[in-house]
Amino acid sequence: MTRPSLRRTFGLWLALSLAALIPLAAAMIYVLVLTPALDSLDRSLTDTAVALSQIVEDHQGQLSLPISAQTARALSADLVDETVFSVADPAGHVLGGSAELAALAPAALAAGQWLFFDGALQGRPMRVAAYGDPCAEGGRVCPVLVAETKGKRTAALRAAVLAAAVGALALALPLAALALLAIHRVLQPLQRASDAIGRLDARQLRAIDAGSMPGEVAGFVQTLNALLARLREAAGAQRAFVADAAHQLRTPWAIVRVEASELLASEHPAALQPALERLHLAAERGSRLAQQLLSLARAEGAALEARAMPQRVDLRQLAAGSADHWLAPALQAGQDLGFDLEPAVVDGHPVLLDELIGNLIHNAIEHAGRGARVTVRTRMLEGGAELSVEDDGPGVPADERELLWRRFHRSRGAGGTGSGLGLAIVADIARLHGATAAIETSAAGAGFRVRIRFPAPGRPVAQPAGAAA
């Protein structure tokens, strides 16, 4: 079922209105142009009729029309039409002109009366003007008739039709253009509001600017902003709970991890060795999970709170600062952790970016395997900065890479103490900084590489609504 569209509805009503108004306007133009033209042509016949009435003479009751052949030709002269006249006495006897035309004289023609009608002479349509000339005593009249063919009238009719068509077209086109422009401008605030709503997601619930919108749309946007405010409040409460819970869990998990390490280091019955190792591994996972939940809450909090303003940060310094922390775990895992660092300046949140780097290094150490080489790189590129962490370990099948951005998703056969949150946190932090994150095969053609590309510092950060990359 097709959804109703405001644009389509407005367009339909516009088409219906134009379909009704344009023919009406054309008819009005036709009438306004044709009527004066025909009246003018009718009035031109009266000049000839009046001239003929002035020629009629009365000699003691004997009426005559003393008109020469030259005068008759002059009265009938016309470049377009053929003009015919007739003058008769009150008894109907033709005094001059066409007897056939005289037969068309109206029976009841009063003195001084004018009548205009259509007739036919010798099978040709004619326009006839009849004048009741008071030529005799007793109120008797001599009918004076002047007729002409309809050449000029046909031309006037064609001109009126053309004027109506051109006028209707000249009226319809600007009206349609203005109406379409009006529809576009009326719907523009709705489109802006729709675009702003489309950019919202669970992590970006900021209020929509209703200041530049008309009153009808602003009311809807304000209602929506009120709903967003309630959602932000609920999300903030949930985030605070996760952060508090993660923070409270870190201490007991740390104690369990330390105690398990001490038990493994101390003398103990050999039968307890497997259980103690499982206990230590579980404590490691619990500690890591609590830390990652806390990091996730921080990333979401930074995304939701506009007051968390970014700073100018050099990724090279952050990566170098994390070297001491990760060298020992890398050595313990039998790996070669190296750094290839160049200046890479971005606008961001230092704590979150440090968390991003830590998650990438930890992910590589956890899954690259013993003997692998892990390399952290930073550099400036055209249009921004790049951070990448790659290893030459077993890597991840191509069809599974995008799934790794999901929370709590672990690759098939993944080991280590991870919980499946590391790359999800990386994706959230990258999104917050307007960066793109991609999982690739390392430069050597195998292994695993995560590449983060940040926009150049100073550029406004776009907040994508999609996933990581």
C-alpha cells in the first residue's frame, strides 16, 4: 500500500485547481477579446447604413435613392469582406441595392431602431445590420440594410482563440511554478526535521533545533524534544547504573585475581593446579569485563553529553604513553610489540582515545598468538590522521570481520580473557570522534589489522548513525 504523501497531496490539489481555473480563465479571455471586436465590426456597418439613409430623398411623397454607381462602389468597398446594401420604401419596394438583401429586412422595424443578425446571401453567411430610417410621414420607416461577409469576424474569432490559449498558458505556467516552489518551501522545515530525526540514534539523542521552523512544525519538534529529553534521562540512568556496577565490580575482581595469582605462585597440591588456573583466568576475564563496561559507559556518556568538549590530542604521544603498560603483557604472551609512531593530531577526548588504543593493543595480544609481531602505527594523511594496530597472527575470516564490531561477539575459536566488548568500544569511540574504523588483512597479506582514520583537526565532527565503519 502506497503511503500518503503531503507533496503528492498538495500536487494533486494544485493540478485539480489549475484544471478548473485555467479553462475558466481562458473562457474569460476569449469573451473579453472577441466581444469588443465583434461589436466594433457591427458598428462599422452602421456608418454605411447612416450614409445611405442621408441619401434618401422625398419629393412630394415619392421616395428615391439618388445614388450613382460610383457612390455605390465606394459604399461597398472593403479589402477583406464583400459589402452589400439595400434601401426600400415603407411598402417594401426596393429603392436601391440588393433586392435579395432587402427581403431579409425584419418585419417590425421601428423608426431609429438598429438590429444586427446573421443571414445568408447566395448561400454565403453574412452579418447584417438593419436600420429603421424615418423617411416618411406617419412614422413609417424605410429599412436600410447593410451586410458583409464574415472574413474579418472569422479572423477576430481566431485571434480570440489564440489570445485565450496564450493567456491561459501564460497564467498556468507561472502559477504551477510558484505553487511547486511554495510546496517545496512549506515542506522544507518538515524535511529538515526529518533529516535531524534520521540522524538520531540511541547514542545521539540531542534536541532538534526548532527555532527556525514555522509554528506548526515547531510544536511537533518541541514535543519530540520533550520525548528525547526523557529518553536521555533514562539512558543516563542506565549508563550511570552500568558505570557504578562496573566500578564496584572492579575491586572484588581485582582481589580475586591477585589472590588467585598468589595461590598459583605459592606451594599447593598438584591436584588444585587446574582449578587455580581456571580461577585465575575467570578473575582476569571478570576484571577485564568490568573495565570494558566502565569504558563503554564513559564512551556513551561522552556521546550523550554535549559539554564534553574535545581537545587537540596527538595520538603518537598517547600510543607512546601506553607502551610501558602493554610491553609486559606482550612479553608474557611471547609477542614482539613494536611502535612506528609519527605525529597524528586529532580533536578528541584523551581518556577515550587512550581507551581505544588500549583495546586495540589488548585485542592483538589476546588473539595474535605466541610469537606474533604486533605493531602500533600513527601518522598524518591527507585529510586527517590514522591509527592502526596490526599483527601477523592467524587473523579472522573475511565474512566474520564486520560481526566483530558487535557487542559481546567473539570470533570463532577466539581464546584469551576477552568478553567481546573490545572492538565494540573501539567502534563507539571512533564514531564519537567522526572517525571510520575498518578491519583488514595486515600489510603482509595475513594477520589482523584495525585501521582508524580520523578527520583533520578543526573540522566539525559528523555523527554517523550507522555502525563502526
